[in-house]
Amino acid sequence: MTQFLTTPEGRRIAYHLTDGQGPPVVFLGGFKSDMGGTKAVHLEAWAKAQGRAFLRFDYSGHGESSEAFTDGAIGDWCEDAFAALGLVAGKLVLVGSSMGGWISLLVARAMPERIAGLVTIAAAPDFTEDSMWAGFSDAQKTELAAGQVALPSEYGEPYIITKRLIEEGRTRLVLRDPLDLPFPVRFLQGTADVDVSREVALRLLDHATGPDMRLTLVAGADHRFSDQACLDLITTTVGDVINVGCV
């Protein structure tokens, strides 16, 4: 059953929390996705079978949570993540998908003492700047300056990108300053991903520092990373991080 929490900023966040042994696994979803997605639900089922604590939630403006999507920005969704993490105690294993990979890196940078391990799936750090803004035409930049611009999406309705999303995102970048990840880290990336290229994964691997970081490239996997082989790889990887991080 969906439950709700209210963040310090007054936003109402929907979540599902499964009780179990720790460290809890926390799934952080992607841009305009929700906690009912294939990867989140598959991980929850795996966690239940393992008797492991698991948390999935919707950022504000996403899924069942309050607020309009166009009112949000990376910082807001990071604040939502911090509020959701307050539901679970002790060390955590973060699993961040796409934008959730960026947010999980922000969380890990802010509170490394609480992180037992990190798994990212097609992580999209700094995408508002390096993908969106860098890819805008002059006409789109002019349109954005007036408030917002619409981008086509193969996942449904066009994405409405606001001026605030781009400008606020510049205050949350993780690939411009040192990024230390002092715990087991596994980056998963598909070679057929047209939304986040393997070059982004390689840049993240080269930029971050840590004692145990690995990048796995999956031939032919797209951005969804949701076929059975990819789902099995995700759970195997999370299990590996838990075993290494809890030794």
C-alpha cells in the first residue's frame, strides 16, 4: 500500500517501504519516471524474497507525489530523496537509475558515512547542462529564456523543460568538482543507450575516486535496461555490493 511523508519543504512524497534486514536498498528513479517502473518493482520483489529492507518512492511532480512536474528541479528532487531516506536507519545501498544516478551521487557526496554501496543504471550526472543545454539550438535557448521549451520524447508526451530546471541544475553538478565514493560502486551501462551514451559512463568512472569502482557495459542494452537479462544483472550487482560493503 502506498504511504506518504511530508518533506520539510512541505511536499507530499509517496513511497513503498518493505521491512527486512539491512542495509536497506533504496531505489531512486529517473526523470519523469515513477516508483511503479519495471526496475523498481523487480528490485522490490527480489528484496522481499531475500528478506531485505527496500524503499522506493516518487519525487515531487512524479507518480503519486504532490506538486507539478514543471515546478521541480534537481535540488528539489534531491531534497525529496533526503526526506525519504529518513524513513530508514543505518547504512544504505543506493540504486540510482538515469537521473536517479545523479541524485544518488549527490546523496553519496553529502552523506558518505551512511552509504554501504552504490549501483547506478545508465547514470545521467549533470544531464541538464551537458545533454539538454548543450544540445539546445539558439532558437530553443531563446525560447527557454522566456520560461520553458518542449522537447520530444519517445516515452510519451513531450518533456517540458523549464528555465529553472536548467539554471538550478548548474548548482548541483557533480562532474566539475572532486567526487569521492569511499564504498563499493558499480556502474551499469547499455551500449545501445541513445539517451545516455557510454562516454558519460566512462567520464563518470574516470572522474570519481574510490577504492572499489567498476563499470559494466552491456552490449545491446538500451536506456530502459529492463529486459530479463538486465534485471537479473541489476539484482546480482546489488547483491554483490551488499556482500562486499558489509564485510
